[in-house]
Amino acid sequence: MQNPFLLKKLQDILSHFPIPQSISHCAPIHVGHINDSYWVYLEQQAVYVLQRINEGVFPDPESLGTNLQQLSACMKAWSERQYPLDHKRRYLQMIRSNSGKNYHQAPSGNWRLMVAIQDSISFDVVENADQAYEAGRLFGEFWVALSALPREQIVPTIHRFHDLSWRWEQLQEAFSAADDAKKMQAEPWMKDAEGLWRHLAPTIEAMESGALPQRIVHNDAKLSNALFDKNTHKGLCVIDLDTVMPGYVLYDFGDMVRSMCCPLAEDSTALDELSCDMQTFEALAKGYLEACATELTAIEIQSLAQAGTYMSLIMGMRFLADYLNGNRYYKTAYPDHNLDRARNQITLALDLHSREKQLHSTLQGVIQK
Ligand code: GN1
Ligand code: MG
């Protein structure tokens, strides 16, 4: 790391954790819209990941830490059974601070430390169908492994996080309060969003009535949250567990569809090129269903065809609301960044909506094989 003041600050924070103090350097990890993350190097090797938790988004570090410890313990037990020869690279291990807490409270914020997964790599944008297959398998295995944990033991970290109707209400409020210039930009996308939300009403109803069962799911199952072995590119484990909480499998499957089946970044402005690649979708469905189909109910399997529409739409609504609110939630690189993300995700939601029949038959084909 170039900046000696930052290194000094991070070293001060690291001195509150029971790790060797011979840190050679730290380097920022430039992914994620919410927390600030750094690699921590001992000699030439990245051995830990240090993170400052975004307090605006996660105001309760106690519950967050307790959740993570429980998830980690559950994944550890599962990995030791499932992958006895390579279990250490299959789950995130949190390191308690010297005072035994799940995080360290410093004037600069709440910091936590975890063990880095060795010889791993992640991808922001999908490069081939095998990656989608592997990531699908990882997120499918993940919720099955966590079904050993009683749901009520995990505290929801963000209220109504993936509740589409509530996000639609928030978006309408943001729209009403915005200035005219922003309203003009947002208006056509609001219309599309509303149409898609209405179309998804039966799925929302299946959640509200309890027809769709709740599971402990990841809730941020995008490609960049899956780690792969650096050499073989086989899936290793999933990361970024802050929003792991009760929800529906369609949240995770939908996040995978939106982040893997279209080979463009979530903020790409090449709207004409945004569409779901069916070969990648099939590979993703195969990986996911191989890992968890036997645990899914018929209605859950049915819901997967709409999962991508649902999750692209909810991201589109959240990005658009943040644009209208003055970019207070997501990190942005330029003023219209959230608007570009919203356009991208709503365009993708429209494409996925137009393909739902095709997605359904592909899913059925995979199940029957
Ligand atoms: C945020 O921090 P990051 O990039 O993993 C967001 C997710 C969105 C995602 C969009 C707590 O995740 O809900 O899917 O951005 N996390 C939170 O890429 O809001
Ligand atoms: Mg996240």
C-alpha cells in the first residue's frame, strides 16, 4: 500500500486481533458497493481480509457478528464432512478480537477480520458457462448446508431487504421527493418497473401466503461473491455473508441469473446488448439443481423461472431510488452511476420477463435429465 498513514491506521486496527504483527502491507479490494475491504499481507501472501462495516447499512454489528459466527460454524461442520481433504477453503472463518468480540470498535468505525481463502479467484463478469455451473452449485450447496441451522437463530440484518412491494413503495416515495430533472430521467423506468411489479404479483402472493417456504439464503448471490480455485476454476466457497438471513431460494437463483447470464457489468450502458444467454442459464440451472433439487418443493422449482426478473427488477428499483435520493446508499463513481445501474437492471428484467416460458422449459429439461 502506498499511503503510509492508511497502513499505520490499519496496523493499529490489526493490533486488536490475535494475529502475527509482522504485516508487510495492506491493499484495498476494489469490489463491493457497501463495506470497505483490504487484503492483509504477511510477507508476500494475502492471509487475511480486513473490513470496515458500513454502519449506515448495518447499524447492529453485534447481531451481524453473531450471525457470521453461527454461519461460519455451520459451514465448517458441513465442509469437514463434505470436503474432508480441503475443508478450510470451503467456508469463511471469522477471527475474534483480543477482547473476544466479533469485531473491533475504533474511532474510524467497526472493523472485522477473516481468514483469506488461499489460491482463490473471483470474477466480476462471467467468462464461460462453466463458471455459472460452478457458482450455481456453490449457492445451491450453501443453503442446503445452512438448513441445519434453525431459522430463528439468524437475525435479519436489513428489514424487508428483498420485499419487492416495499421497494416499489420506497421508489415511489423517492420519486415524489426528487427534483424535476431527476424525475424526467426516472419516469420511463418507473413505468417499466411498475408493469413488471404487477406481473410478479402471483409470486409475491405465494411468498406472503407461505406457499413458498422460507430458507436461510445468501441474499447477495452474485458471481463476484463466489470464489473459485485459482488453478482449476472449480467453485470453492461463497463470501459476503452480511445479508444471509431467512428468505426464498428465488432470491439467490435470481441474483445468479442477473449477474451470470448476461456477460456485461451491472452498470454497463450498452442496453441493446443486455440479454440472457440461454446456454449460460442452462449451465447455471444444472449446477444449482444438482446441488439442491431434491430439497426443493415443486412450487419453489416453479418460481425459479421468474427469479431473474424479480431480482433484476428489485436491483433496478433500489438503484433508481438511490439515484433519486441523491446517491446516499451505494458507492458511486459519478453522479448518474445509480441511474445507469437502474437502466441496466430494468432492461435486463424486461428481457428476462420476455423469456420466462423459455426459462421454465430449460429448467424442466434440466430437472428431467
Ligand atoms: C450490494 O456490497 P455488495 O456489492 O456486495 C447490495 C446488494 C446488491 C449489490 C448489487 C447490503 O452488495 O443487495 O445486490 O450491491 N448489498 C446491500 O451489486 O445492499
Ligand atoms: Mg453484499
